[in-house]
Amino acid sequence: MQLGARVFTSNVDGQFQTAGFSEDQVHECHGSIHHLQCMDGCMQDVWSAEQFVPEIDVETCHLLNEPPVCLYCGGLARPNVLMFGDWNWVSGRSDTQRRAEANWLSSQAEALPRIVVVEMGAGTAIPSVRHFSHRISQEYGAPIIRINPREWQVPSSRDIGFATGSLEALRGIDLAMEDRADGV
């Protein structure tokens, strides 16, 4: 029986959706480059960046076509991404994702004896994912499986840290689960 999964990510590149996770399974806590917002903040709205296809001069790293514009005021649009010290980020889309995540976690906590956090590549320099992992561990009694070549140390003895890259660790976990299912 498949119980489901959610993704909490600080990445803004949409790679989890590219990998097959549906939009409603992902919480992008720092926003997404695949969505835009008004640079001047004329509206607290976010829209798809699908219509904007940048043409880049690779050698000079300059935009060759016109930059994206706000759907409402016609001014400059920007990616809906949280920058450092960014008081103008429109967080509505991420807030909606956070609420969906909270609802899912609550429903799983009632139905399951345990939630597991699999944390890949999250470090302490930008600790958004680490804070999330620790909060879920505390609130739901969820063990953490931390995969990080440099910062793999875990907060408790119930947690597991892998000092390796994500692909290698996930392949090892998959193999161990197959062996266990086969009775090895």
C-alpha cells in the first residue's frame, strides 16, 4: 500500500515537478522561478511565467528579448522568489502550499503510527529545510533520514545520517528495502 509523500524544498527551480511530483505535493518555501509577480507590488498576485521565454546571450549573460511585464500595471515583473532581505516577495502561493502540507501532515498523523522525513542535501548555511525537518520530527515523532556528504550529523539516536550524495544513499535505501521485502 502506498501511503503518499510530500516535498518541502528551498529550491526554486521546479525540479521536483519535473521529476514527477504533482504541484499539490510540493511546498516551495522560497517560491519558484516558474511564477512571476509585479516588481512594484501593484497587486499581491502571482502568475505563471510559462509565457515568458528568455533569450540569453550566453557569452555576456544579457537578456536579449524584452523582460516580463506585470499582468496588471504593465510594469516590470520579477520571479516569485524570496531573496535575502526581500520584503516585497508575494508569499501567497507558498502560503497555500504550506497550508496543504499542514493538512496532509495532520491527516497522515491520524492514520499512521509514523511519518519519516527524508532530508537530502540540506545544510546549515540556509537552514530552511533543516528547521522544517526538526519541526516535523518534534511535532510528529518523525525520524529523520539525513543525506548530506558534509553535514550528515543527526539530532537524535532514532535518526539516521548518510555521509554521501543523495543518489547513492537512495539507491542503497532502495536496495535494503528490496532485500527486506525478499526476506534477506
